[in-house]
Amino acid sequence: MILPHAFDTDDMPEQPKVLLVDDDEVTLMVTAAAMRERGFDVTEAGSGERALAQMIDCLPDIIVLDAMMPGLDGFETCATLRQQPGFENMPVLMLTGLDDDASITRAYQVGATDFFVKSPQWSLLAGRLRYLLRSSSTRLELERSKAKLARAQDLARMGSFDWRRPSAKSRGGLTLASEGLRVFGFLQSDHVSLRRLLRMVPMPERRGMVRMLHDVLVHGSVLAIDVPVILADSRQRIVHVEAEPEFNDQGHGTGYTGIVQDVTDRRVAEDRIRHLANFDALTGLPNRRQLIWRTERALDHARRLNHQAALLLIDLDRFKIINDTLGHAAGDELLVEVSRRLRSCVRHSEQVIDGALDSVGVRSHRSLEAVGRLGGDEFVALLPEITDLSDIERVSQRILDAMREPIFVGGQECFVTASVGIALFPRDGNTVADLLRNSDVAMYSVKSAGRNSSAVFDPQLVGRGREKLELESALHKAIERDELVLHYQPKIDVRSARMVGAEALMRWQRGDTLVPPGDFIPLAEETGLIVPLSEWALREAARQAKVWAVNFGFADSIAVNLPNRMFERSDLVEHIHQSVSTYGVPHRSIQLEITETGLMKDLQNVIPSLHRLNEIGVEISIDDFGTGYSSLAYLTTLPISELKIDRSFVRDLGITPQSSAVVTAIIALARSLGLRVIAEGVENLRQMEVLHRLGCGVMQGFLFSRAVPPDELERWLQQTVLPRKAPWIAQAGDTFLLEASRPGGRRG
């Protein structure tokens, strides 16, 4: 059926060019005049030879040829024309006076588009010419569309196919378009059958493919599948096949039509994207997303098959030290090696599983087993099926053993251990979130117990963890709620029986409970709250120094314990200056204590602050002296004013000669360096007497007073020290007099 718009002259040239060829001059002239009257641009040629010579110059839209001419007749001219490049599809109308089948047949054989019997019916001839021009235009447009489609299919590596069922009228079989042949690497001349294509499918997938095709044919269903194939040149490609069934009038299936497309590049890109979405870029291990997916599938199978599963949370010990010391590149290198070792400890599967596992078998969930990286230095091992705890213990022990061997990173030999927390399904949780949380609790219990071990989750750990969390939350609010208090332990000069200073010790008045520092100071240091707590302690000690100065003329210093991280702060000096200025007390009213271990841990960062503090008159005391590093060189270079003999040396004074020897050495060292020395932890008269005899006259400890609130300390001074009623005062006086009466004794 020809659509009405097929004859729309809007798409025709305004004056179609016609090459009119006839050896009869009269007929040529009359026909040309009639065609010009009807809107055609006519070029005349009196012979076939003349027509071929004029062809290039005039470039006609259509050629009208007289069939019978002397020399080169119309048939020979048309045949020659069709051999010229660019004129293969030129519309040619053959004019003939011979109304016989032989001439018509010959006209078509030489390539004529149509024929017309000579007659003076010029309107019919004009109509026939316009029809041929319209048909030619339509055919050219179809050719261009076909070429564009072929190009698009070629770019998309796509081609069409047709498959017919064998019937009484046809043998049926497969027909591949030229683009489809290229998809499979065939030439136009190759004969391709469905059996030949199936032989290109690798054997592991071929049987399944044959079964699928059989089912599709039986049910007459639509086919859409990606098929791996191996081409003749051994390249492996993935071809997407889509086909729809066709039916006859009786509803019987006659075959399939569809397309084939090479989707190898797309599948590679999709696999790459899928891998990036599911695997850690550094280690290649499954990432958090993939781990959660695998664990959810493993738990589904564990519920259905009624068995246990387990999660092992693995956290590296001391990784931060290595990362900070050797750099992030070395840290990454370490993580890659750790991941390699962990992978060897389980039946690790790299596959991104994206379908129903049931089709693989009842034990298909075992392919979920893997080690993954949660992030940082945290890894997780998923065991989708375990019989009892012994299975987990074997795996966790393999993990710990794998970490014991040294790792060479950044040209340095490093030793990295791991802490492993274990949670079981369903005992320790029914969801992935529960298992991750509880394995994390178990892992931190290993950290607290010394690291390099494993622990199975225990509900009691949650209680302790919850208490710690509640304590941390309450500690955040302790300052603003004014719950912190300072208790003060006096420093006593036993010779003069007077207080020569005090040490401020922090307490937390949490409701009716007085929380000792050992219960919250470590937590404060871990969470960073130690900084605002220390700043508060400095302000409160300055305020108390002012109160005592007013009440009983206190002019000594209050010692405040500071963590070493406070000395790293550039604003420490300014903060102390603001604290003492606020209450109008001198800088020497505040003394800072830092432990020997804390000092030496980060000595280079602490030194600048120590010198600035010394310049404004704030003295530094080294607490727990003798328990830290053996090197004493720092004593000669740092602005230190006081050494405190640790209570561990004081405890056995008068009992073991070793303790006396150590204390004697410390006192002698302090004297030679011009440093004051004070003994802490003095609890009985024996210790006091030995210290006094060895030359240490300033002490603090329970023998004199515990750390008490400031009001109680004032009462202690008024009721015990000033009236000289304490037993140690009399004992100290007797000891002093006894030493003074000896030949060469001390004179004070």
C-alpha cells in the first residue's frame, strides 16, 4: 500500500532534471517540449553514446531512454550506465514502441526501473516520471536508514537473526544478518547454524544453555540471556541474546526473531563497578557493604538449616604507632600484608554472590565464608556454619598465629598482634547489627586484658560496657554540674612540724557517691576529657590558694597533677596566667606535677612548655621518680625544681636495705643538682624516721593526713598541727634532738 503523502510534490525538486534520449529528432523535440511544459528541466541527447557523454555534466534526476536506436540502443546504454559509479540506482524509464513481453523482460534485465509505451499522452508520461522520482527518493531514504541502522548496530556490536521451525514447506533453520555474523566473528560467506553457535559456548555452560533453549521452545516464551562464547580466534566474549516467538494464524509457533549483541565491555565495566562497590580498594577484601550482605545471607541459611554461625571482629594492636611513625604508605603496606595472612586463615571466597544460593545446593552458604575489612585496621571473619566453639577457637588461633611472624614495611621489621572478639548466632544476637556490636564488646575486653588474644562475647561484658558508657556521659556533664571537687593532702616539713604545701587530688561527687580518681581519670584520658578537667583543676587550685591566704596566711604552692598532653598545648602558660590573675595570687602558688613516665614519653614536645612555665615562676615537680626511664640526663637540662620519691621505695624502708639504698641515691642526686626532694606514701613512724635520718625532711602520706576537703584541712591545721598534738610531731622532735646531740650531728 502506498501512503498518500508518497506523492507529495513538496519533497520533489522544483524542476526535476530529465535526460531525454531518442534518435528521432522530431520525437525528441516534441517530447522535450511537452515535458518542459509540465515543469521538467530537460536535457536532450540524440544517441546512447551522446547520453553517456553528457551524463556527468548534467547529473539528471531521471533518464528516459528510447529502446530502439542505431548504434548503442537503449538496452545497451542502460546496461553501460549501471556499470558507472554513482549511477547504479539512477531511475531509468525505457520508452518503447514494442508492446511485447520480450522487450519488457529485457528492459528489466539490463537495469531499467520501469518502461513506458511511446504515445502522445504526455500527462501520463509526466505522472510516471514523477512516480519514479518519488519511488527513487523513498528507496534512497530507505537505503540511508538501512545504512544508519547497520552503522548503529555495528557500533553497538549488535545484529538481528531469524530462526524458523522446520515445516513441510521449509527446512527452517537460523539466519543471521551481516551485523549478527560479525558479532560471532564470522564472514558473510560463512554458513552458520544453531548447532555451530552452541558449540562456541564453553562446556560448563553449554548443557545449561541447551536445557534453557529446550524449555523456551516448549513453552513459547521470550528469551533474554547473556551467553559466554569462545570465538574462532580464541577470544572470550559475552553475547546478549533477546528473542521473541512468532505464531501463525492457528497460534502455532513458527520460529523466533531477535537480536544478538556483544556486551563484553559492558559486562567488564559492570563487574568492575560491582567489585568497587563490594570490595576494599586497598586490600581487595570484601568491604562493609559486602560483609553485611554475606552475613545476612548466612544468617538466613542458619535459621533455615538450624545451625550456628559466627562473626570474628579482628582489630590490630599498635597499628596507630606504626602508621604514625613510618607513615601512611607503610601503614597501607602493612594492611595489605595483614589481609593476605587473614585470607589464608579461612575458606575465603572472593565471589560477589548475586543470586539465590539454593540453586547451588543445600551447603551453598559455605561459599559466603570470607574475611573482610570494616575500615581502618578493623577486619571481620564470617564463619557461616560452625558446629561448636572449638571451630571458632581453631580459626581465632590461626589468626593470632598468623600475626606473630614479623612484617617488613618501610624497610623496618614490625611486629603486629591482634585482638579478636567473637559473637555467635543465635546465642549472641539474631541480626548482623547485634553480632557486630557484641563482637566489638568482646574485642574491647581483649584490649583491656592486654591484647593479643581472643574472647567470646559474654553478656556481663555488656553490663560493664554500659556502665562505662554511662560513666563517660555523666563525666561530660560533671564540670557544668559543678560535681568535681579537689581534695588536698598536705606536704609536711617534719623538722618544723608545719605544712609547706599541698597536693590537689581530684574527686567526683556523683550524687551521694564520691568517685575516686582511679575510676574516672583513665576514662577521662581515653576520651580527651582530661583536658577540660585539668583546666578546671588549675582554676580551682588558684581559687583555693587565695582562700587559704586570707584564712591563715598560706603562702606556699598547691601542686596540680597534669597529663603530658597538657604540656603540649600552646595555651597552657596563658591558661595558668589567667587562673592566678583571676584570684590575685602569684604564679608560684601553682606547682605542676608530671610523672616521670609521662615526661619521658613525649619529652621533645614537653620541653618548650617547661621552659616557658619556669620563666613565669611556675615550678615543676617530677612525680613517681625512680619508676620511669633509667636515663637521668634530662634532670641536668630541664627546669625541674622537685623530685618526689615514689611510694614503692618508701614502703619497705627500715625493712630491706635495697629500699634505703635507692632512697639514699635519689636524695644524694637531688642535692647535687640543687633540687628539693619529697617522699610520698609515708604511712608509719618507721618510714618517717628512716627518711628523716637519710636527709629527706619533707613528706606526705596517711601518717600525716589523707587527702581531705579544704575545710577539713583547715580544721586539721587548727586542731592537730598548731597545738602539736599529732604523734608524729613528738616523734619527729625526739628524732631531731637525738640526731643533734650526736657528735657531728645535724644542726638545724
